[in-house]
Amino acid sequence: MTKKRFWLIFATIILTLLAGAAQSGHLFAVAGIRPNLVLIFLVVAAFFVENLFLYCLFILAATTAIRFGPGISTEALALALVALLAFAVKQRAIWPGLWGSCILIFFGTFGLYLIVAPQFIYQHLSIVLMEIGYNLVLGTILFEAINFYARRSRITI
């Protein structure tokens, strides 16, 4: 492992933890809608990480960031499941890149609600759809930023 690659992996873990910390606050809230920053980060990262073990390390950092304490929360377990499914689907998808990232963010957000609070979907469908839209906008920005950096640096994780 090269020194640049090590620092890139380290920075990705730190960014995953920061996404979890930012998600718990109201920093990115718009009209009461808070995006799922950790889900966005993990889905977009799936398109740039080829190593499943390394991706699982990012999932571990993400689940730790959203719930730091004893026990495993339903949300953390659901996030890990959705992230692993996103990684598996990305490996076999015929639509790589930004389009695939958007599809997986859409279904990932919906899937998290389906696992954690299915009643919330039909009680507050407009909120779920607004969050999905917000997640898609932020996911597109993050994907393009990482893609730009990856092309410039020619370093992959």
C-alpha cells in the first residue's frame, strides 16, 4: 500500500465519521428535512471502492458515527444492510456512474424507511419524497466531486 493510498483511506474514514456527526445536527436541514449524509456517502463510495473488506470498514465507521454506544441500533443495522446491497448491486449493475449512484440513493433512502419505519412512508410520503430529492442532489454533488478528484489524482481505493 502506497503512502498516498493510505492517507486517502484514512481521509475517507474521517469523512465518513464527519458525515455521521453532521447528520445528527441540523447543519444541512432545509425546511425541516435532513438528508441522510451517511447513506449518501456510503452509496457514492461504493462506486469508487473495489475492495469489499475496505468498504465494510467504511460501513463500520458509518454505523459507529450514527450511534456511538453499546448495542446495535435498528438504524445502524439497516444502514449496513442497505450499504452492502448497494455495493453488491453496483458490482453487477449495467448502469455505472452517476446514474447508478442516483438509482441506489433513491432505493437506499426508501429501503431505510421501509426497514426502520414503514408506517412513516404512507403517513408522511411528501417528507420521504423531499428527503429522497435532497439526498439525490447532495449525492450528485458528492459523486461529481469525488469523480473529479479521482480523475485528477489517478489514485483509487
